[in-house]
Amino acid sequence: MGLVMTAGLLNAAFAIPMRYNRPTGPWTTPFSASSRPIMLAGTRPTRWAAKRQEYYVLIENIDSEENPKCYLTSVAEDFEIVSEVNHPQVKSLVDFYHEQIAEGNLIEKLERNISKVGLVHIADVPSRHEPGTGEINYPNIYQKLADLNYTQYVAMEFLPIGDPVATLRAARETAIRAVQR
């Protein structure tokens, strides 16, 4: 069963099919632009189904340290693709963990592109643990999301160091405190 059909049957809010590896072979460059037309064409059937079944298609970049074969390694290009597709059901999944490793400058990118964001993933750098264990200032990120009236989903996609339930509760409380200051 395809991803689009599965998302519809599950009444899912999102389907995330948009990850493409770089083509390989003697005809490609290290930063092959030949994946971009493939990705754009790939959104056509999914965006039609997304509109019909009322969910979002999300495009996610993965940093090249984690997956050097992944074509889309920058959220900036992710935002360009969302603009080019120009469909209300196609949005960007901003994974702060991947973007901090790839390029940083998280808050400015949010300020310029918040209307293109459909979901954010939370994990700290390094090691993908909970917020507060690494270099990302998540209270500032949460406050900026609130200041920009972000109303979409926030997913805690981290590997907890301690008890998973207690860690998730603490992360939630940190986010709530940050937007109430």
C-alpha cells in the first residue's frame, strides 16, 4: 500500500515521502541538481491526494553528515522547493537537529519562511538528545515560534537520556515556560 493511501486510511495529518538520494554515475556532479526536477515531479500525485484527503505533504532535508547520499541537505533549498511547488498542502518539515548541523542560523530562517513550515522536529546537537543537552537554545526557538504565530505541529524527535516519559514531560514544560515568558 502506498504512503498516500496509508496516510488517508490512518487519518494522518502528514505524509513525509519527499526524501531523495543524489543520483550516482559519471554524469552527475557532487551537488547534483538532477534530483530537484525528480523531487518536484514527485510532489504532483502526492499533493493532489493530500488536498483530496486533507493532509500535508512534507519535504524534509537531512544533513550530509548523517546521510551523505541525501540530495536535500539544506532547509533553505527545502523552502525554495516549497515555494516552487506553490501548493497549500506542501510544506517544509524543519528538523532543527539536521539544520543546525548543516547550516545553523535557525531563527532567521524561521522568520523568513514561517508560512512554509508544516512541522518542526526537536532534538539537540550533538547526539540527538532532549533540548538542553546540547548547543541549540530551544527556549529561544520556542519563543520565536510563538512570536511568529506558528500554529502547526511540534514533534519531539529526540533520544532521551533518562526515563522517556519524564524526559518528554520535561521537554514539554520547557516549551510551555519559554512561550509564557
